[in-house]
Amino acid sequence: MNEPILQRMRSWWPARRRARSERIERPRPAAATPGARVVCVTSGKGGTGKSLVSTNLAIAVARRLERVALVDADLGLANDHLLLGVHPEGHLLHLLEADRDVADLLTPTPYGFRLLSGGSGVHELAALAPRELFRLIRKLERLRKASDFVIVDTSAGIGPQTLLFLYASREIVLVVTPDLSSMTDGYAIIKTLLHRSTDFRIRVLVNRVRSHDQARRVFDKIRHVCDRFLATEGAAPSIEWIGFLREDALVSSAAMLRRPVFDVHPDAPVSRGMAVIAERLLDSDTPSLELPFAIRRVLADATPDTSPSERRRPGRQRHRGSQAPRSSAIERNFDRGSCTTTSSPSA
């Protein structure tokens, strides 16, 4: 080979290798973490006013933030659109279609936020397979990236669909009432979530009470039972007070008008309480989960544990130390109200 060519190659190759090394080792700028805060509003049983809280909370948040979205995740039995007086043209089932995007299904509301309906009377939504729910949550990630705040109104209870939405979030607002069954089912929600992970931030909202003192007694009963049965290694579970809403006949009258009480009666006690709850929620800082971690939670729950140690023979009787006696003890604890009332904010 010609000698000048070899000399040029010798001088060129180290420079190229050095440039390549510098290109690989050059630090990349840190990417901004996109995504809104996602807050799931849930309850242990129906009739607690969960949809009332979700719709009015969305209005209160939209008065401070521009891009707010409400997802009605009560699949097949959604009713947030009725309380808001809007008529959605699409719902979550359409999101599973390959050519549909979240932006195509959002319904504008007169209150400054957008609604994604869960469909009313759509039986296919009530029977979605885990993989379909997985696809649904992946597509909903686009909504999180295009919003500042997302409120998810889940269905009541601890059904698979509800848990998948809760597991894909970090912030939970648990709505309870002074009813014993509501408190007991609310405790079941807390126990189920903390069994999966301890990094949930669970805030308790007590609805349909006569006074602040009654609301605090309800919250203290729930916290007392959680501290007694769910504490691990001396650490109490993180259960927070977020506020209360009074029993108010104006709520029903506004619902008959298909308008939120926060809009029809902004000076009513229940509306003022909702404003305080929204302020506390917005003033707190809880980053939402990134999608990979949220999806791992969803897949972990969708894949049941079939290890031999967890299998139970058909017809086998429960051991005396199983969970059934503990549940009875918990209900007796709630009924007795054996807890101390602590000081709290006025709302």
C-alpha cells in the first residue's frame, strides 16, 4: 500500500477513536420528568359520595391549574357526565381501538377541565381482561403527559379493575362516611393497598357528617385500627386527614339540575369544605409514579401467585388464627369507638 496513505490513516484513526470516545462519554442533559399528578378517588362501598367528590374536586382544582382532566374509571357504570351535564361521544372502551387516542375521547366541560367517560351500561367494560386493562392504562399515560392534574374516579370496592387503577397511582383519596360498613370497607381498601406497597399516600375524606368533631371521630377510629393491625416493625402506616364534607340537601338539588353543587351553591358549607380539601391537596407535593413502575405494579397484580405455599385445598377449613376472626375484632373495635380524638385543622 502507498506509504502516504498509511501515514494519513495512522494520523486519522486515533483522532476518530478519540472523538468517538468523547461522544460516548459526553454527559447528556437530564430529561425533564413529564406528567401530571394523578389522584385516585375511591371508597370501600357505594353510596359514600365518591362521584360528588371527584367532580367538584375537579372544578376546584381547575380554578388554579389550566390542564385538568377527570377520568371516570367506574367502568360500565360511569355517571360523572350526569353530574356535570355533558354528553360524551366516546368512552374508555373506544380507547382500546388501535386508531383512537385519548385526545379524541376527551369531553370539554363548562368548568375548565376535560372528562374521559367510563361508559354507562357498557357491559364489555365491566369484563375487561387484565391485558386489556394493561393496554388501557398505557394509553392513559398520554393523558398524564398532556395534563397538569388528573383525577381518577374509580369504582367502589376492591375488585380487580379498581385495584389496577389504584396500583398505577400513588395518591389516594379515600372517601368514607360515619356508617360502620363504610369505615370497615375503607379499612379493607387501606389494608389491600399497603399489602402491595407502603409508598402509597392515602388521605381520608369523611363525607356526610354533621360536624367537624364527628368527622374527626370517624377518622380517628380508622387510624386507630390501622395503627393496631397494619403497623410493621414499629412503623405506623401513613394515613392522613384531608378534610370533611357536611351532610347537605343542596347536593341532591344540584344533582337534579345536572350541575355540581360547587357551581350552583359556591357558598354552601359543602362547597367551602371542598375548596379547603382542594387547597390542601394542591399545596402538598407528591410526585406521581413513572409509567414503568406503575406498569410493573399492574402486571404484578394481574399475575396471580400460584406458588405451592399459597395454594389452598378446596373445602379446607380456615385456621383459628386466620383473617376471619380479626375482621370481626376490627368491626367490634370500630363499633366501640375505642380511640382518642386528636387536634386537627378546622376543616
